[in-house]
Amino acid sequence: MSPPRIIVTRKLPKPVEDRLRDSFIVALNPDDTPFTSDRLTLALKHADGMLCTVTDLFDEEILSAEGRRRTRIIANFGVGVNNIDLDAAEAQGLTITNTPDVLTDATADLAMALILAATRRMTESEAILRRGEWKQFAPTGFLGTGLQGKTLGIVGMGRIGEATARRAHFGFGMKIAYHSRSPKGPFDFPADGLTSLKRLLAVSDVVSLHLPGGGSNSGLISAEELAAMKPGAYLVNTARGDLVNEAALAHALREGRLAGAGLDVFAEEPHVPEALLTLPNVTLLPHIGSATVETRTAMGMLAVDNLEAFFDGRELPSKVV
Ligand code: DGY
């Protein structure tokens, strides 16, 4: 029997592509041009399995297109699967997998980097230096906020939320409070679980978001929630852009109600609202939470593990539906 046909939507780290070539009849994407929805629809007709990522939008229309039926599994390169309509996938009998765990440390590291960037005014002070406007050291210049003894509020205490909290507590002496859908813990650090999101926002000096995007989480942090945050607090988002109302956030930052923010994700990537781009007190990164060679390779390998297990009839390492 000939090996299954796999279509890969984006360029992947070389060891991952080499392994795909060894195991499957594979169509790679060496120039990394993102697939249009027409190309995704076509791919579903021709491939036994697809390896896609968070930029590939598999909505109900694409998943239930006439004559779609060849693909049986979509292995998503990413832990978040809000790019795929899971109900439609399930209705079509499609298996969906993701890449949890392997990106936890890299993403928590970046959340910590954004917490530091925001509280130490890194983006603002670096921009001044690059413009040649830095005069000299000044005892009261560029004063930020120390983290020791301050409260980090984690919204969504899953794997990445917990890893961020651990770094903040053991590395930076922060107190940890959190709000999660389901009860969590025990942890190897003290953490105050709060059932009310508003209460968490009110007690936190820094709020870090670690929830899936889409569904009822979309717009979770709107003007009302931002107003519930401590005056002068900081917001960090390494999860999904749609969790935050970006216009309301820009307003709170411009008014100085919030002291700063660090964002790695945006609602309409790669679009970044002008209102955020022009603000000095926000660090903006192009969705690089998991972007280390080690992590992106491990993510690709886990996606291939899932494809191989599926076609061998073995249990899948990380099945979503
Ligand atoms: C994910 O995995 O969901 C990230 O957003 C990309 O690493």
C-alpha cells in the first residue's frame, strides 16, 4: 500500500520536513506562501492528511464543501485550535490534533519577557535612544515598576499560565493570583485562586492572559474589565488577540489608566491597530511566543507523531476531536 498523502500548508523546520518526506508522500510549501481558502478547500480533496497551522482558517464552509472527502486528519501546528471550527470538523468525522506541552516553556518565557518589557519601559526607552534623544543617565529617568512583592494575576491557569506564574514567583518574587474556569492546583508555589475575574483584575499589578481564543472568550477583556484593573497596572497577552478589545486597551494606555502593556498576539493578525502602533507604552511582538528553533522543531515533530499514529492506527499523542 502506498504511504498516505500529506499536504503541508507552511514551511517547517528542516528536520520536520525531512521526517515527513521519509514517512509520507508529502507536498511541502518551500516558499511559505500562505494558503488561500480555495487552496485549503482543494487540499482537503486531495490529501489524506493535512499539517496546517494557526494562520489556516478552516471554517464550516471549507470543512463541509461539496466533494471534500479525502482528508481524514488535520494536524495543527499550534496548541490553539481556534483557527478550526471543531464542531464542523467533528460533524465531518475529521480528526484534529494540536501541539500542547512542547511550547509551554518558550511561551511562558516570552510572557515573562513582556512583563519585564512593560514594567521596565523597554520599548519606550529604547525608542528614545535609537532616535538619538537620550541625553545622559538621570536618577529619575525612565523609572519603571519593580516586580518583587507585586501581584501577577493569571487569567487561565493552564500549562502556560502555571509556567508563567512559576517563573514570576521563583524568579522575580511576585505573588500569584489567578482566575480559571475549573479548579486548579495544587502548585509548588503559593497561589490565590479567585472565582471572580473582576476581583482578580482589581488586585493584580500585572495581568497576564493564558486562555484559548474564540467562542465565549472573545472580547473577555473589554472596556469594563480594563476599567476594573488597578490604576497604573500592566496587561500582557501571549494567548490570542481576540481576547482583548484592542481599541479599549489603546484608550486605557493613552489615558494612562494602564501604565503599559505587552502584546504578542492581535485580533486580526498580521494587522496591528494604528492606535497601538503609535503608543510608546506598549511592546508589540509578531506572535513569537513559541518561536525558538527547539520549540518550533518539537511542535512539528509532535504534529508528525500525530499523523504517523493516525495512519498506523495507534493512539494519538494529542487529539483534540
Ligand atoms: C499556538 O501554538 O497556538 C501559538 O499561538 C503558536 O505557537
